[in-house]
Amino acid sequence: MVTVSSAELQRHLGRYQDMALVEPVAVTRNGRERVVILSADEYHRLKKRDRRVLSLSDFTQEDIQAILACEPPKEADSFNSELNG
């Protein structure tokens, strides 16, 4: 990811807009990242991956039975200590 100061961005906005089509551009202010510029295509791709909250009515009876029948893998036992913390 390219990192640029906000002052540099103002001076060469077009250049960094073009760069953002290829890879994200982090914009800093006072040495700290404030925003990231990315292509519209990448933004829309990421938005599609946002979580969608489902309610029980979104599931069929078969879905619900399959969920109830699930067992966590043995590897998940290592997280049990987090339940008691």
C-alpha cells in the first residue's frame, strides 16, 4: 500500500487517484494514517462482503436442523478457556 501525506495528496491528487485504481493509498496527517483511497470497484467488492444479519425466519427447517446437528471440530476446544474468562 502506498502511503502519502495529506499535503502531498493535495499537490498531486490525480496521480494518487490513478494509483488507487491499482492499490490502496493511505493518506496520513501528522504522521498518522487517517483515510485510505481505493478504487470504486474495490470499495463495491468489499461492501458486498459486509455481514448480513439473518433472522430465524430466513432459514428453512432443514437449515435449522442442520445447524442443531453441528459439532465443533476438536481444534475448537483450545478456545474453551475464553468462555470462563
